[in-house]
Amino acid sequence: MATSLSTSHTTHQWKYDVFLSFRGEDTRDNFTSHLFAALSRKSVITFMDNNDLHVGEEITPAISKAIEESKIAIVIFSERYAFSRWCLNEIVRIIECKETCGQLVLPVFYHVGPSDVSVFAEAFPSYDQFEKVQKWKNALSKAANLSAFDSRVTRPESKLVDEIVMYTLKQLKQSYSSDVVEGIVGVDSRIEQIKELLSIGSVDVRFLGIWGMGGIGKTTLAEAVFYQIAYQFEGSCFLANVRGNFEKNGGLARLQEELLSKTLEKRDFKIDTPNIGYSFWVKQMLKHRRVLIVVDDANDSEQLDLLVGSHDWFGPGSRIIVTSRDKQVLTKIVDDIYEVKELVHHEALQLFNQTTFKKKCVPEDYSYLSDLVIEYAKGVPLALKVLGSFLFGKSKTEWESALDKLKKAPHRATQNVLKISYDGLDAEEKNIFLDIACFFRGESVEMVTKILDGCGFSTKIGLCLLVDKSLITILNDKVEMHDLLQEMGKEIVLQESKQPSQRTRLWNHEDILHVFSRNLGTETIEGMCLNTSMINKIELNSNAFGRMYNLRFLKFYQSYIHGGFKECTKIRLPQGLDSLSNELRYLHWHGYPLKSLPARIHLMNLVVLVLPYSKVKRLWKGCKDLKKLKVIDLSYSQALIRITELTTASNLSYMKLSGCKNLRSMPSTTRWKSLSTLEMNYCTKLESLPSSICKLKSLESLSLCGCSNLQSFPEILESMDRLKVLVLNGTAIKELPSSIERLKGLSSIYLENCRNLAHLPESFCNLKALYWLFLTFCPKLEKLPEKLSNLTTLEDLSVGVCNLLKLPSHMNHLSCISKLDLSGNYFDQLPSFKYLLNLRCLDISSCRRLRSLPEVPHSLTDIDAHDCRSLETISGLKQIFQLKYTHTFYDKKIIFTSCFKMDESAWSDFLADAQFWIQKVAMRAKDEESFSIWYPGSKIPKWFGYQSEGSSIVIQLHPRSHKHNLLGFTLCVVLAFEDEFEYHNSFFDVLCVYQLKNYRGEYTDCKEVYSSRTHVSGKNKYVGSDHVILFYDPNFSSTEANELSYNEASFEFYWQNNESCCMQSSMVKKCAAIPLYSREEECCNRLEGPIEIGINPMEEEAIDHKRYWDGSESSDEEREDRYPKKLKLMDGMIVPS
């Protein structure tokens, strides 16, 4: 039985992660399409055959090849799967590839059971080819005996899809970890040593440093460890090249945003105040999340302070790995340091042979020379790899010549080893390498290609050759290189001359200031890159660049420093600027101080023009040849009033004009046929757009956020299939044109805070590709289009704080919707949502007329009903606690603050269901699902055996708690809010600090858990009177608690408002705690295991908790009868016993 991807076929080349096999007429437009979309959202490369009509029975060579090139085959067995010869031949090919290529095959039984597979054979007698029939039968039989998912066991379909996706991701991550270390010499033992130091099983937060010289393999080891263990964490992020990225424009903010986006799996997380706001966000978002973070190549302790702060930023069990050359950077924050040593001789020989001879054994006549090379490389992997790549295919004479060079400078052996590969490049390749080393490391491949192509280079060919020579790498579509190689490149330039003015490239601020202060510019200088954050204000004379005739690159940038970007001009030109080089390809000048560029400047070679925060009023006088210009960024140039000078830029692909507050109009865009991205956010005086903007066939993203005087959007006279994102937040638009339907590829539209928007045209509902629709804070919007249900691909619908009285009919047709924000509207009732089977989050807060909660689906995890002042019944919420035959659980957060019309009986029934849910969550503690309810009241539920006045409580545990497997605790507090206590754009929370005491009187360390945070964002919320907060946190679960016998647990509760970062125990009026036990340890892994709810041993009247397990739940025997005896439930899958 294959339960994971085979590691015996690691040399097989995979093109796809997943191949979907299915019967089109059964599942194409429902289950399979949802599964495909869910996999795609998680960046799983999935092959789905979209051909509805298959001619003949034989699968095409393309399908056969796709099966062979897929790591995992998911086979969806539906009722008529076996009636398709095409499908039967697919399953035969899939089983063949499983046996020959080591693929994982994952059957999904959709409305059929595993035992039904054998019944499929009844369809075979009509087939006259005996040999084929036998193959079909054998393939079906083998598939039926594999671990599988069953739609009758895991319901609803949204949960089934989620489980399949999660299982697939786990398998792929484990497979990737094997692929990552494949062929890396000497890595296995080092990985095990690092994993031992990480102690993955412990619940403490641990920081580990990986320290060693450049090129020794720190990043490689960190990557290998990361990919091997990342799937064990709730969130993970690998921050590469922190040292280099930190120094770039906005580098700190981008690193912080990347860390939060990846660990939280949220797109486009934005940090406005990196030095203050970031730590707040991390503590709130990651405090309860078990994360793995790698900070690669840190060279300053400030970087670590600003990115990963301290241990208390992260949830229990989190691991932070930091790589650095500087041991002192690590000692201030990490718990342990792993020193990466050089490769020993046999490891070095193996790596060298793999690179040089493409095999493990060295040819006998090269043995002596290989030993000499290895001696010079000193066991440094990078040096071995670079030198091996250079010597590949060379004769013995060429080897001896290379060794002679190394002998001449033995004290700089590593640098000389690396330089040998550089020396083998031709002139153009050397220039490409040096340009990257000095100016463009970390830039996108696309940007580097555009700029260097503009220099006349064959950039794509050059980059491929540098990759082959191990001089650069392409990572996440960015051009990267090792620190040692960058240092080597810069050293080559420094050796050109002792005088900076006689070097081709300048990047050191002292050298550049030396040239400017003495007016030493020469035709030798081809590139200049100055971080103005490193200097005080300076003045240049008007002819500062006069003799720099060959200047190709000029970059004056300001890196992110304390306080963020500033509209400051560090470089002044009091006498103006006479000219710039005609050879300029790349001009980036942050805070350019003049009202225009020099009149005499010729821009026929310019590819990229970046002038953020400039004083430019107009770009230049007259007409310029701009046929090579592809990128322009004039953002926050607040004096800019016109850009008509750009109409001749026929090859422009990217334009950013955000923050140009005096820009009133756009010229005709008819010549911008290649434009793909146009950003004009916060151009507050922009009143209209030219009609020609809707003829830009290449346009993919148009952003006009905050253009508060823009009153209309032009008619779309032609189809714009490529436009994916349209942002109109904060504009004065009153309506959208009916021709909006011509944006056929539109996936996201943002219309938030459009306070004049009164309606959407019916044609809007023809946007069949729309995933995200945001209409929050549109107060004049009184109704939505009746045919909104036509948007069947919609996943996120936000219509909060509009003026809606009712929703359109047939809302249940929005089958893909996962987030629905209806807050702040005037509904007195809502339609049933129970058929929205993918719905996860529902926000109905501040719907003050709403009297009853609509029916909701099982899938719902978050509901915010704060300030629903008229709400009287919540019977519709009962569905989320009915979890028959499923092993899938999710964090649940249910907010009913300030809902004062609810009677006590309604809360009683609701809490009984909640207790049942908590029991089930506790059984799955290892999956770390949290649960919390906030509702008005001053009474703690009676089933809490331990209750106390005030903010602290001590409870007694079972005499043999370790034998009874203490699963954790359910907690409850009553908070006394002041009347109309206001929170704005804030978190508020309950913090519990707890300790366990054993029979020897020894206490565990104090530990913290929180209720699920209640986040108030963008709107005022008031909470008055007393409220009850009931919560369970899986972080209570601890192996420590079950290794020793503890007899007492103490708890202290605090109210925490993170807006003021205060902690108060005085607001806690009452508190309660109840331990949860499982009698047998194995019960933790079985849904059917009994749970004991802890009661005060001093009380005689025990609570009969079994009543919460009775009722609608089937008995074990009944459940067993539903499925074949050979199967059992395990981790959400059906597994042959």
C-alpha cells in the first residue's frame, strides 16, 4: 500500500504535482472543478483534462505523458466512472506509473463506496476484449485497496476538498524535502544534527543559529532543513538574503510583509509602520501559531530585532532559524549555535567529482590533479562547485594551467578558485556578471533582461551560461548570487584602479563622494549606485556628470531606515543640471530635486526611469525618442501636472504614478499597446480617464485607489481579456458602465469606500471569472444586482456598511463563496446560507435590525454577530456543531458581543452544542484547533465544576492524570465591561497564565494561552455590560503533562486591549476551568474514544457528560455497518485494515 511518494524514483522528472482522473459528465462541473480550484489556490500544479468529448477509447499520448509526469494521481471514482473506456484506460496507466515511477495514487470515492468498485466489473461483459478487461479489473482492484477518501464519510464536500488538499500538500512537501537534499553531498548527517538541536517535539519556542564562513553551505543546510520539516508547522517562511534585501528600497517592509504573508498564507500583507506596527501585528497574528521561520544571511542584530524580535512573539512549538557569518549577531538572540564545518576530504572529493565528471568516481588519470584542486578549495562547497563547473570538459593541460594560477596566490585561495571560472567568460559575459554583482543582484529576471538587453547584450543566453557556470542562480524569478561571488565581482572592479574615477562601476558612498567633490567624473565610469541613506545632504555642480559619457546606470536610492521613506532630497543641484549621458539605460533618482530633466538630455537608450518623491513638474521640454523606455515610476512626485511627454513611449509596459496629487488628466494612451500595469493611486486631482485606456489590450492591472475626484469610468468599447485586477477604492464614481461585462478576464474588483456609488449594472453579473468583489463602505448602494448568483466563481464577497435592506434571490448559487461580509446593513432577515458549502467566515456585525440568524452550513468557522441588537434566535447556528462522520476540524470563533435580546434558553441550547464540539476538538488536540465564544451574560455554565470569583482559580486534577491522558482545559471568564466601552481598529483578548504542580510540589514554568482574538478593524465597536468568554486552546496539550502525574493546576486571567497594550485582571469578575481527559492514550487518535470531563472531586453530584454524546450520533456498530469490514477510519481517510 502506497501511503507516500516513493523515494526510490527520485531521478524521475515531474512536470505536474497532481493529475486528476475523473468522469467528465459526472463531476467536471461540480466536485472536480472545486478540487482543481482549491489545489490551484495552494499553488499545486494540477493537470485537468478540459476536453469534454473524447473520441475513441484510447487515451491520447498527451494524457499518457501527463500521467507519467505527475507526482500524484487523484482518481475520482464516481457512479459511471467504469462505463467510460477512456477512464478505465487512464486508471490502467496510472497504476502502471505507480509501479514503475513511484507515484502516489489517491482514490476518492464520490457517492460510491470502496466496496462498490468491484461492482464496476458488471459493466465489463459488454466489452469484447478479454485482455483489456483483465487489465481494467486488475487496476480497479489495486486502486480499491489503497488508502482513500470517501464522500460519504467526510462531509460536506467543502471539507472533503479541504482534506484532500491538505493531504496532498503534506505528501508534496515531504517529497520536495527529499528532492531538495538529493545529490547534496554531506548534508544528511548535518541535517540530523540541526534537527536534534531544534528538538521539534518540544512546545517551547526555540531560536537556532547556523554559523560559518561564506560559501560553507549555511543557506543550503537551512533550506534542506526547512523543506524537510516545514509541513509540520501551521505556517512557514524562508526569508532569503536578508542582508542584501534589507539594504534595498523598502527592504525592511518587504521582508516583514513577506514573513507575515507566508506564515499566515495571506496575499499582499501590507505594513505601513515597520518599526512600530510590525511587532504588534506579529504578536497578535503569530502568538498562537506554530511557525517555522528561516532568516537567511543576517549580518546585524537590528535585522533580527525588527524581523523576529523575541521568543514571545511566536506560538508554542515555533522554531526560528538564523544563518549568519557573524557569531556575535547570533549570540544575542539564539538558544543554540550550529557551526558549519568544511567538508572532509571524501565529501569534498564526491562533490567535486559530481560537478566536474558528473559521476561519483574520478577517472584514474585525473586523480592526482583532483586532489590538488580539492586541497586549494579547503572543503568549501561553493569553491568546489564553481571550480568543478569551470574544469568540466577541460583537458589535463588546462587543469594544470588553472592550478598554476592558484599556486601564485595561496593566501587568497578561495577567491582565486572562484575567479578562475570568471576568467573563462568572454567580454560580454563578464560585463553581465559584473553588472549583476555591482547593481542588480536580487532584481527580477524580467527587469535585468530589459535593462541589459538595452545595453546590446544577449542577456537570456548570458544568464543561462552564468547559471551553468554556477556564478549566479535564478530563485523565485530573481537573479541571485552567493555573497562570495558578489564580493569577487566587486573585487575585480576594485582592482581596475586605485582611483575611483578610473573604475567602471562605483557603489561605495565614500568613493562616489570623492568623485563628486573633486569633479573627477570620467568616461571610464559606466555605473554608479549610491544609497543616500548613508550620506548627509550634498550639493553637485551643474556639470557633475559632464564627462561621464559612458554612464549606463545611475541609481540614487534611499533604503528603508527608521521612520520609513521620506520626501527628502539628499542630493541638491543649486545651479541646475546641464546634461546626463546619452548612454543611460537605467536612471533611478530618489528625490530628484529639479522641476524637469535637462533639456539637452537624449533618452533614445533609456529603458527604466524611476524618479520617486521628485520635484518634477513636467519631465522635459520638447519631444524625446522613447522607443526603448519600458518602465517608468514617478510615484509621489507631487508637483507633477502632466505626462504628455510619454505618449511616444510605444513599448512602455509598467507605469506607476501613485501619489502624484497635482496630476489632473491622462493623455491619450493609444500608443501604449504593451502597457500591462498602470498604478495611479491617490492622484487626488485626477477627474477623468481617456477613453483610449479601455483599448489597452495588454493591460492586466489598473489601480486608481484614492483618486477621490474621479467620477466616472470610461465605456469599454472592446473586450479586454487580460485585465485581471481593477482597483477603484475611494473614488467618486457613481456607477460603472454597462460595458463592464467586456472585462472578461477580471478576477478582482475593489470598490470599497466609493461613497457615491449607487448601483451596479446587471451586466456586472456576466463577469464569469470574478473571484473577489469588495464593496465595503458604499453608503448609497441600496441593492445588489438580482442576478448576482450568476457569479458562480466568487469566493470573497464584501458588502459591509452599505445601505442594503435585502440580498438578491438565489444566493445559495454562489457555491464557491468562502468569505461573506454583510456587516452594518439594515437587514431584518437573511436567506438561508446552508447550501453555501464552502462558506468559512460570515460577518453580520452591526446588523441592528436582524432578528434571527439564518441557517448556516457545516463549513462555517468564524461568525461575527457583534452588536446585532435585535437578534433573538440563533437556531440556524446549530448546523456548525453537527459533525457526523467527519474527521475535519477547524478553529472556530463565534462572537455575539452586545447581543442583549437573546434569552437564556437560547444560550443554554447553544452552549450544550458548544461543549460537544469542544470535546471533539480536544480529541484532536494535535491538530491544534482552537475554539472561542463571546456572548453577553454574567453566569458561567453549570457544567464547569470549578468556578471562582475574581481572576484566578486553582483546581485539583485526577490522581492519575497521566494515566487518564490529560487532553487540556476548557476555560471560561466573565468580563465586566464599562458601559459603551469603545474599541476602534484594535484587538481585544483574554490571556490565561497557568501552571501545573506535581506531587513533589514542583511547578511547571508559567505558560500562556489566549482566547481567539477578537479583531475590530476599520469600524467602531462598543461592548457594554458583562460578557462571558468560553474558550479552548490546543496549546494546553502537552506531553510534559502526561509524562508526570500532576495533581493541581492554577490559572490567572487577564483582560488585554492591544490598542493600549494594557493587561488588567480587575475586569475579570469570575473564572472557571475544567480538565478534559481521555481514559486511554490511543483515544486521542480516534473519534469514538470516550472523554471524561473533570469535576471537582469534592462534589458528589457528577455531571453526566454522556448526554452530549447521545442523540443524533450513530453507534460504533451502526457506523461499522455502513462501510466494508476491511476498512477503518484514520486521519480522515479510509484505510484498509
